[in-house]
Amino acid sequence: MSTPASAQDRITAWKQKWNESPFLKAQGLEVEETGVGRVTVRLPQVQPSQLGGGGTDNELNSGVLNGGVVSYMFDGALGWAIMSALMDLPEAKEINPSDLRQFTINLDITFLDAAMGSRFEAHGRIVRVSKSTAFAEGDFVDANGKVCATAKGIWRIFWPRNKIAAAS
């Protein structure tokens, strides 16, 4: 009979799997947790299909990262920051991280400048987290550290039913 994994072991294993998720791999993204409730999602190599504003292929837009990719990266970065903060809560000790769910209620992105270059990062950080709702914010930077966009968002949290009933 095997010994059950500790809460920290379960969380560590779950975090390692995140870099292998289809969500990240679809766009060639990598995630790095930089602290509890803080994450960086990297696009280390821009793919030609990720360039061009509005799906165009003209000279003006060909070197610009598509805003959809920026949005995708923000959703991942802010969502991961929230999961990271949730996994650090005492209530999460006995929960399998795969049983904790969340969905984006609102993601507000402000595009400040054209995102041009060959690699980018979306930084996400938790603002506030409760049992049912979480708030996060972040910035999107190019390889030179120029902030090209900012984001803030609200997520709904769903704890496993049996854990909520036990906590009540």
C-alpha cells in the first residue's frame, strides 16, 4: 500500500503538469510561478500565425503580436496567480488541486502600445482572493521590458462540494 502524497507534493505535481497543458502548448507558452499568487507566462518564440492585428497580413500589422494572443496569455497568467493563491490557503490542504475549479467572470485589458518583438511575458498577481471570488491584475511586457498592455480580472471559484459542506 502506498503512502498518500502530502498536500505540498500534490500541489507541486499539479503545478508541474500545468506547463504540459494543451492551453499553454497551443500557443507555445511556458509558465513560471514567481511566488504565491504571482506568475509569469512566457512566449519565448513568436510563431508567424501569432502576428498581425485583426487577422491581416499587411506591412503595418505584420510585426505586431495579435491581441488575441495577449488576451490568451493574460487569462492564463491571472488565472494561474489565482490558483497559486488558492492552493496556499489552509482550506486547500486536503483538496486535490484538480478538483478546484474557476472561471473568468471579467477580463479587462488595456492595450497601451503595439506588442512588437520576438518574445513576450504576461505577469499575473493576485489582488484579493476569497472562497468564491478572486481578483487579479497584470502587465504584458516585451523583451525590452516595455509594458504593452495591462489587465485586471475577476474569477469565480468553485470548491469541491464535499469540502465546502465540511467547512460549513
